[in-house]
Amino acid sequence: MIQNQSQNKSTGKKALNINAFVLLFFVIVISAILTYIVPAGEFDRVEKDGRTLVVPDSFTLTESSPVGFFNIFTSIHSGMIDGAGIIFFVLIIGGAFGILKATGALDALIVNITRKLANRELLLIPVLMLFFSVGGTLMGMAEETIVYIAIITPVAIALKLDAMVGFAIVSLGANIGFMSAVLNPFNIGVAQSIAELPTFSGIGLRLVLFATLYIAGVLYVYRYAKKVKSNPELRYLGKYQEGNQVEVDTNLRLTIRHKWILTIFLLNFVVLIFGVIKFGWYITEIAGLFLLFGVLIGIVGKLNPNNIADSFIDGAKDLIGGALIIGFAQAILVVIQDGKLIDSILYFASTFLSQLSPILNAIGMFFLQLSLNFLVPSGSGQAALTMPILAPLSDLVGVTRQTAVLAFQLGDGISNSLFPTSGVLLAGLAVAGIPFTKWIKWILPFIFIQIVISIIFLIIAQVIQYGPF
């Protein structure tokens, strides 16, 4: 099996790594301070087709609602409650993965991949990134990536790459797909519905966007991976830090039973994709599906009921840190909402946008959406909050509604790899053992590349009057 082996190598200087919980707590405190500074305000809202929509031109300043000292601490419990759905989703997925891991099939698969890709391990990058990009662009893959990070990261390390490569293959790949949103129901579907555009219209430009972002992402990760292969001292091993390396037991063989287990595991995702597309499944159904297939995998793997239960607990235990991080991230939103700041920030930003030229307006909408994702990391939630205002605003300033939606999806997508309020990002980093500060340093150049690509596509969209309207 795959094991850790310590090597007691000393490093030249210790990197400054901020604990994710400490970072999030500071953001909570800063958010609470802002409730004393930023004027509180509210838009009127109406119910339409089961959704709560903002009424444009209805903003009014309201009585200040500052968040007190004690409420900083109570917001964490409230955030845990608000994020309970995703938190327990993560724990159930982790438990199902724990059952898979207990069968030994995963270790055998890693050894098999290591043998077959002895000198071709870099091929993993374009192949796997395409898989996760397609998942992100078709079904909005986000929370689901956490379990894959736990699988792919040790594979990357076993192939003499590192944790950054493994994490980026999964997380960056899915984010690229989510950002391009060819047929993503959770961001483009919601946004176009609110903007009264035909569902999934404008797909041609989004396909070109997908290809552009995918190629850029693969080249970025591939370039870093080649550097790591040429200079092993640059490897960052995540959970295997401080000289730990992944050693592979080459005696492991992929048995017929292992193949059946892995086939069932893959079948799980075929059913998942079908359920999401056909029946609109979300995290409750997906969690139930993983639990069902986890039990089936345990039975096929000849684990008795007690072993299945113990393996489930071990798997969930590995993700408890990431699950708690999601609750802390939600606490930030609790403070912002209690202080009535979201609508105020949205109002002042949209007022500024109305003074720009059409092309600058489209770019301004993009940066507004990128910034707002810090407060509202949910793609569908951000669409419900901003599109009722930015869609009619786009009519007034000469920007097509389809371009306004494009600005939304690009801004929302980029920030999913950037902001600490993204519970999925921090949970994934925790699973891979990568500090948030180190990830930001690594990803920042690619963030700028994505921003440049986004601006180019927004200019193209405005020039061609991206529509139908």
C-alpha cells in the first residue's frame, strides 16, 4: 500500500503559512467592523417562479445594523448551520471514499498507473484536466471535487510530481469548466433565466471560451510539472511535507475484484451525471448516491458490516477539517447579511457602472461580479442577487444581456480559485494539505491570465453584440 516515509531533511527557511481557520476568523472580524462603517441598505424583493428577486431602483438606506463583539462568535455557529448541507455532503462523500480506500482497490490502481506511465506521467495533466473541466462545464462540479482531490493528489505525488499538480488538475480543471459554463445549470442556467434569455443560448462563444481556458490551464500546470520533474527539490508534498515522500508497494496487483470495485465506483459517476442532467439532482441526492455505492463497494470488497462502518468513519474523519472550514466561510456571509451590507455594496457598485462606456461597462460588470463573489461564493446565489439589477442596467448602458451574463459567469468563475470565502476551495486545500497562502502565490499568475482572457472575450462579445439580446 501507499505509505509515508520521513526523511528529516532541513529546509533553508520556513515558509509563512497562515492557518485557514485563523485567516477566516480575521475576515469575520473585518466584516463585522465594516458593518459600523458602510451604510446599511436594502432593495425590495419579489417572489417570481419560486425565486426571490431584487427589484431594481428600489434601494433605500436603512437603520444601521452593526454586528457586535459577541455576535462575531455566534456567527460561527450560525454559519455551521447555514452550511450544514454542504458540510454533511463533504463528510458523507469522505466516508464513501473511506470505504473505497479500505478495499485496497485505490492503492492498486495508483500502483498500476505508476507502472503504465513510468515515463509519461505528464500525460495525466491534459487527460484528467479535460475530465474535470467537462464535469465543471456540464454539471457545475464543485463540492464533488473534494473526493477527487483525495484520490489524484497521492497519485501525482507517487508519480514524482507534487501536491500542487494533483490539486490543480482537479480544482483548477473543474473551475475552468465552471467558468466557461457551456451547459452549467447552476450558474449560466440561473443567470439566463433571470435575465429572460433563452436557456443555454449563446453556446457557440462559450465553447470557444472553454477551449481557450482549457488550453491555458493545461499549459500552466504542465509547465510547472515539468519544472518539478527537472528540479525535485521544488516539489511541495502537502500532507507529506517536511521530507515525507510517497512510497509505492510495487507488489500490489490490480485484481479482478479491484476492477469490479473501480467499475462500480465509475458507474456511480455515470448515474450521478444522468441524475443531475435528467432529474436536477443536487447535493442531497448526490450524497445519498455516494453512500449507496459506498456500501455496494464494501460488499463487493468483502468488507463485513463493521468494517464498512469503521471505514466510513475513517474517511469522514479525514475531511472533518475541510468540512468545518465551510462553516467558517459561511459565518462571513452571516455577518455581512446581518449587517445589511450586501445590498449597499451592490447598489454603490452598480451606480458607478452606469457612468461607463459600453465596453468599459461590460468589463466593469465583470470586476463587480468578481468582487462580489467574496461575499456570495455561490454561483446561483450571486446570479439571483445581481442579475435582476445588472440585466436591466445593461439595457440602459448599451450592453447586451447575454454579455452581462457572460461578465457574471467569468467573474464568478475566476474568484472560486481565489477567495477564502469559497468553502470548497479551502476544504480541497485542507484535503491536499496545501496552505491557502501557498496556493494563492502559485495560482496568482494564472488568475491574471484568466482576467486577460475574460476581458478579451467581453470585448468580443460587446463588438459582436453577443445575444440574442
